[in-house]
Amino acid sequence: MRFLKNLGLVLLTIVFLGLWVALPWQGALVLAVLLALWMFAFRSGTQTRSVAMVGISTLRQRLGSSAVIVVGIAGVVGVLVALLAMAEGYGQTLRNSGSLDTAIVMRGASANEVSSSLSREDLVQIEQAPGIARNAKGEPIISAETVVAANLPVRGSKVGDEGSAQVRGISEAAFLVRPNVKIIEGKAFQPGLRELVIGKGAVRQFEGLKVGATLKLGNQPWTVVGIFASGDAMESELWADANVVNDAYRRGAGRNSATVKLENAAAIKTFSEALEANPQLKVKASTTLDFFAKQSEQMTKVLRIIGITVGAIMAVGAVFGALNTMFAAVATRAREIATLRAIGFRGLPVVVAVMLETMLLALIGGAVGGIAAWALFNGFEASTMAAGSVGKLSFNLSVSPGLLWEGIKWALAIGFIGGLFPAVRAASLPVTAALREL
């Protein structure tokens, strides 16, 4: 009989967790309102409120044991939110790099810019496709670009340690297709010269990147003439004139990709269909928003898996801490609970009251962990070697409201599991046996 009861509790826990994972904050708010109405409008709810208030009023007397639950859950939520903030920040940085009114064209089936190649003839055909916006002179706004890698000394590392930086050869139209790119120090490079403008993210990552510095790229000296900011993945790059980059790296007249400004967001359909229908081309076009979102998928998924795995391992410890604490609390209040049941309190109010006590502690722990993660890690600068092509990507961790809610859900789930079995134990205590001990 006891085995069946325990099996039922396990199944109930699994069902609850399955539903809870998919529950938005609006759904949780509705549940909280319904619970409050039940506690004030029904007799069993009133009994639950009375028992819960008694238990909550004794928390000060059990401050040490209660702190075990709060601190344990705060640790789980803090670590979980911090790790998920890494995935959120990485994905957001790449998504910020794209828009619906710009498109990127690459060789068909290319996964990224490095694996793509476009000939000069391809670029001429792309420029003639319908849907491309034009400047005041009637010229298509298109930036044919080359992407190469350069090894630079990493800031703060040992002497000789180098990291891969992404160098992008661009045309003058690059600043038109990416209007968010702004020179914040120095000036823009002069076409035809070996001059560079550096993203401020690259400045943070690599040693010696400042206006006036000289770098060796492609066995040739280059001068840094400016620093730019864009608020996206471009900030991790070094920009220069595409023709000069191609000469330095012996790339000929071809490019890796072409980024174009569309007439409007709806023009992507006309533009991409025209390119695919052209028998002289074997290219594929997509909005830059779709392109960068796809580039972030794999790394974001990996980071989320790591975060959830670590959080789950820590959550097991927090659950056992909550179980031990609440079993001890139930044992010390055995006679009190038995007395309540003897004078007419049902088992359900006792179960709900004990679980409310545990979940209150869990909520406090979740809030503490979430606030700590936000204070310590929101906006924290990080970098990764995977930027969808080559080079390190600089990004800031982002503790969004969605992540904070996810942390709170984890905290309440731990509180539910940690309080369920002690609550059922409290409601199952033999009344007569407990009363004899008075």
C-alpha cells in the first residue's frame, strides 16, 4: 500500500514538473490568484491558511534549518541563470547583427562566409537583381566582402599566446548596409591603403589595438586609424578595404559574400527568387537576421545544455536539503499537526500548508539567486572562439526577465519536490499515537 502511495507521489511530481516547465509567468499568476481565492473562500482553504500561518510564524525559531533551503536554492538559481545568461548574450549579440531589410548572399549550401566564394561575375549578376535599394546616384547598395583570419596577441595572456581575429574586407557601402556601425575614435580607413578600423570588442580582446598602432596582416604592415562600435558581432572584427585585403591575402577579385540593402523587408522574396532563377548563379540569399540567428543556434544550444545540466546536478543536492529540513520540521510539529487534525482539520490543508511553507522558502531562495546573478553577471564581458566563421566573438552576458522567471520556476519546482513528501508524511501521522505523547 505504501509502495503504491509513493509511486503515486512520484507520478504526481513528474506530471507537475512536465506542466511547470512549459508554464509562462501569466499561467503562474493565474494559479497564484486561484490559490488565494481558495484559501479565503472555502473552509478547507481557510484551514490551510491557518496552518500555514502557524508554520511560517515559527520560521524565525528554525532560522538555521530554513537557511539551508534558501541558500541551497539560491546557489542553484544563481549558477543556472549565470550560465544561461551566457547563451542568451551570445545569441542576442548575433541576432543584433542582422535585420529584415538587409540580405546576405553566399554560395549555395555554404554554412558560413568562410566556406563561401563569389566570383566577380557572380557579383555583377547579384547587383542587377530586383529588390536591392539604390543610393542617390541610382547605384545598388551592396557590399561585397572578404573574410579572413589573423592571429593577434590576446590581452592579458602569456607572451606568445595568440587568438584568431576576424578581418573583414569591405566596400564603402558596408556603412550603408550597417547603419548602426559608428566610428567612435579616429577616422574611417581610406580606400586603397593598408588601413584598419577596429571594433571596440576586438580592442578588449587583443593586445595593442589602438589608433596609430601597426599590425602585421598577410605579411604586410597595417595601420589602425579608427575604432568603431556597433552593438553586435561586428564589434569583434577588424575592417579594411576589400581590394587591399584581397591583394594581401592573394584572393584575386572574388569575395566570400555580398551584403545588400533591400528596398524593404518584403523585397527579400523577390530578391532571393530572382537569384535562384538565374541559371548563371549558384547562390542563396537570406535576410541577415535569419543568417545570424542560424549561426547562433548551435552554440546557444550547447551553452543551454551545459547550464541546465549543471543546474540539475546542483538541484538534486538542494532537493535533498529541503527534504531533510522539512522532514525535521514535520517531526518537531507532529503533536501540533495531530492536534489540528483531531479537532477537525483535514489532511489536504495540512499537505498544502507544509508545501506552501517550503515553496515560500524556495521563492526567497530563487529571488536571492536571481538578483545575485543579475548584479554580478548582467553585462559581464565574455568571448568565445566560435563566431559562426572565424575569430573570437566578444559579447556581454544578458540576464533577461525571461531567464529570471526560468530561475524562479526552478526554485519553485525544487520547493515542490522538497515539500511534497514531508507534507504527505505530516498529513499521514497517526493522530492517536501523536496525541498520547502530549
